[in-house]
Amino acid sequence: MLLLSYLLLSGVTTGALYALVALGIVVVNKATGVINFAHGELFMFSGFVAWSLHVGAGLAYPIALPLAVAAGFALGVATDRIAFRPLMKADVISLVLATVGIAFVLRGVARVIWGGKADYLAFPPITSPEPVMLGEIMVIPQQLAVLGGAIVVMLIFAAFFRLTRAGKMMQATADNAKAATLVGIRTERIYTLSFGTGAAIAAAAAVLMAPLTLLYPDMGFAFFIKGFAAAVLGGLTSLPGAVLGGLTIGVIEALAGGYIHSSFIEVSAFVVIMIVLIVRPTGLLGVSRVRRV
Amino acid sequence: MVLQQAWKAGTAGILMAASFAATGWAQVPGVTADTIKIGTFGALTGPGYLYGKLPMNGIEVVFDEINAAGGIHGRKLQLVREDDRCDPASAIGAVKKLIHQEQVFAMIGGGCSNATFAARETIDEAKVPLIVMASVHDGITTPTPPTIFSTATTSGIESAAQLQYAIDQGAKRIAIVSMRDSWGRARYNPLVEAFKTKNIKPVADEELSPDANDATAQVLRLKMTNADAVIMLLYPKPAAVFMRDAQKLGFKPLAIGQTGIADPAAFEEQVGSPGATAKFRTISMVRYTPQDPAVDKWRKAIETKFPGDRLSVFNLFGIGSAQVMVEVLRRAGPELTREKLVAALNGLKDFQTDVYPGPITCSETDHRCHKTPAWLAKDPGGPVRVLGATKVE
């Protein structure tokens, strides 16, 4: 029972981070129909920005976090202006290649700026590193802070989509871009907002994750793959699906590693995804688009 | 008349001798009457710069010292750097550029193992002597290449040393946690062989991904086996995650690293959890920490030539390999050829440098010339200490 508790807690914490990455991917994909392959690098870059603000400039973590999220938003907007807007009428392959190009540029810039400081950059813990007991389970407060932070970020973005005018316009554009245009929504602005919002969510994930791990310029792709897998598992166009997908992958990885063998951690989630997609091709919460005739 | 003929014959002889000498130098790439061009490759940018740029800086200060003293047989040493960005394809390109475009005489280089391993075929074909400064992949020197020699400890030697160290410390239940990418495999396979040779079975054998952000499952599985020593074949990032989670879950074995985690002070900072690295030991290719007064001379040289830099163990890697190169260039004599340099390397025996824990010995059948890794530890809040060395047979 104790083993299960430890594994579930670690799985949910890791899964919450995957969920945040997946949310960003889904937000962009829902609005534009494009998978932003630079999403992992936006995540990585925002993590480094947070490091520069918190460690480099000495700003307090609660100040560094929103600033890094704002920087992530700006990077997302720049991605839209550079890689999406000029190619909006091109085929999907061109758009995808443009985002891949952005990914390489961001990685290269990060190497130039932060690559020469150390092999990995450590982000100081935001809570006491001393473990505390929750019943019989020993946890690091950092882990709880990350989990709590991830839940808060998810709630903020859920409120943004449901309660704000901009969020509602994004949903309308995602549902039907032509109809949204007809009712006066400037869809190009919505696309920009989607790229910015997606990157801001990635930035929030990066800032929360940074104290749990180490920063290095090549870290983005691994998180992108896990986030993408979570998004696919959830349905690729479903925001609750992205959260469910991320948590499912995190928990499956932890349980497979604990109860079968650690070599199953990397493959177990993908095996489950394959099974789910065979049984339900739209993912756990995705819906197939049906046109009535 | 006779005098005139003798003068003409003498002049012709001198001219011919000079011409032969000139032709001789011209035929040896990278060697002129007053310079020897040595190439170096490794990462100058990216996370691997520690194994590239910093050893290169070490080479540079050794060359400066030799040049200030008049060079080797009257020739000054000139270093040409190429960036391989730790990337196999870039390493092949860098080596080709050094050999064919820069026309270097020999090379000291190789930071990241996979990149250097990829470049081996190109170097073997060109038969250009290379002294490996930091790469540890066994495949670089096994099977024995014609012109590549390593002054870095190789992965197989390090794996054998890790197991030997655990046994020497009285560990009875030894476990493994490893990455299984090509870097990890290069260490894991020789480690498994070393276990077999000593007729020991690891009590657990767990995997950890290079990008892992959580090691709860691995720690719990190792803890259930009551392992008293864990051999870690991990990069610093997953190793830091492992040590952090081990402390969280109350698992405190002797943790044995390797040169992938070469700086215990940086590692303690990366783990970021007080006391988590108290029982961490790791391998160093060199016998001194950068703070040791024994390397004051090199600290001053590095900090003077590269303002803003502090001496690091990675600088020392370059210093050691450059001292070996200088020695064999001397032994190869003034009529320098690549064949003579390779012969000098093959004959190098018990050569002491300023930095390596043991002597450097190469032979025609074994180009793994460094077989004495040192052990480092860092007490929480204290300095990094050198605990001793393990001679691997």
C-alpha cells in the first residue's frame, strides 16, 4: 500500500506537468489545426528565462513566474508571426516544417545564451528541501508545490476559456473558423492569441518543473513527446482530454516502473496509447466531427 | 681550378641537403622548419563544452609553456580548434577539416564519446595520430586502432573500477542503475562482464532515462533489495534526480558514479537537497581537485590566458593529454614523421604527468594508456577530496 501511495503521488506530479505541456499543444491545434513542433523549445526557453530572472537577476520566484509566463506568451506570439501567419494559406507540411525550424532556432539561441555556463543549470528549490510526512508517506514539499501549482494553472486557464470574452472567441474560432469570421471575430488575432496562450501554458509548466529537474538546451523535445502523447491520448482537440491524458501517462509510467520493471517506464505509456487509439481512434475524450447532410 | 671545383661541389651538396630537408618537411603535413600544427576537436558550444572547450584551454596553456621554452626541437606548437558540438556527424566533418584542410600533423581531441567514436573510421583511414583527451567510449580504442591512443580512462576501465571500489568498501549487495542509450550501453556491457568475472550477481539492475524527472520507481525497487552500494551509469541530470528521490525515500547506499559526473561540487548543487550526496563517490581522470595547491601553476596559467575562467578538472584533462603529446613529440626526434610519433606512443611506458593519478603506459596492442582512475568525494558543505585511486589490470 505504501509502495502504491508513493508511486501514485510521483505519477500524478509528473503527469500534471505532462498535462500542462499537452494543454498548450491542444490550444494551438484546436484553433489552427497545426501541431506546434516548437512547443517543447518554447517550454525549454521559458524555463531558462525563469532561471535568468530568479537566479541570474535575483527576483523572487513569485515575480519570476509571471514574468516567465509573459515571456512565453511573447515567444508564442512571435512564433505565430514568423512561422504561421506568413504561411497560413500554405499546406500543413509547410506549416509544420516552419515550427520545426523555430524549434531549432530556439535551441540554438538557448545554447548560445545559456549553454556555456555549465552542463546543466540547477534551479533552486522553491520550498524547503526537507521531506515531510503525510500520514505514512514521505513527500518533498517541492513535489506538492508543483502539483498544487499545476492545478492552479489549469484552473486559471479553464476559467480563461470559459469566462473571458477572448477565451470564448478562441473556442468559437476552434469550433468553426468561417462562422467565427462571419460573426465578426478577427480570426487572425485569435490564432495569435492561441499561439501565445499555448506558449504561456508551456512556460508555466517549465517554471513549475524547473526546481524538480535541471535545465539544459536540449530538454524540450523529451517533454514535447510526452505532452504530445498525452494530447493524442486525450483526443488532441479536448482540453480536459489533455489533462486526463497527461495524468494517465504519468501514473502508468510510475506503476509500470514500480510493479513491472524500470525498463517499462518509457514504453508502457505508448503501449497504452496504441491500445486506446485502436479501440477509440479519437482518443479518450476526443469527438469525431460529423457533418449532417 | 681544383679549388673552384671543390667550392662548386660543396655548394651543390649544401643546396641538395637543404633541398632534401625542405622536401622532407614539405612531405609531412603540419610540420615546417619552425612549427608543428596540432589539431583539436570537441564541443566549443552546448552542454558538452566542458569536455571540449575546457580541455582545449588546458592544451593551450601547456603549448604556451613549451613554446616559451623554445618549442620542441626548435619548432613551436600551434593548436587549431574545431567545434564538433558533441554531434557524431559534426565530429566527422571537424576531423576531415583538420586533416585535409588544415593539414594538421597530429591531433589531441575528442570530448563527447559518441562523436569521437563516429570519427574513428575517418582517423583510421587517414592514419593521423590522435591522443584522446576526454572521450571514454571503449570503441574508440578497442579493437586497437592504428593511430588513436587514449589518455582518458575508458568506459570499460571505469566500470571495472566502479565494481572494484564497491567491493573494496565492503559492499555485499551491489546494484546497478543505468541509462541504456549508446553512452550507457558502452559502460553497462563492460560492467556486466566485470560482475561475471568476479562471479557476483547484482541484487538489482534498474534503468533510468536520460530525461527522467522522477526516479521514485527505481529507488523503491532498489530499496526493496536492501542494496548497500549502487553503481550509477548515469548523466548528472538523471543522477541528480535519482539522488534526490533516494534521500526523499530514506535510501542511503554508497552511490558510485563515473566521469560523466566528474564534479562532485557541481553535482551537490544540482541535487540541491542537503546531505543527499554525502555517500556519493565518483571517478576522476586526474588526481587533483582544481583547488589543490599542487596545480597552482596551471591555475595561474589558465586564469591568466583565459580571464574570467576558473581552473576546472576539465582543464586538467587537456593539460595531461598535452603533456603526453609533448613527450612523444620529443621522443619522435627532430626528423618528425607520423610513423615516428606513433612508434613513440607505442613505446611510452610509465610516463608521469602533472595531473593523472597513475603513469601513462601504451603498447602496440593496447592503446588505453590511462588505467588508474582516482576517487572523489565531497562532504556536505566541505571541499572535494581525493580519496585514492584504483589500478585496473
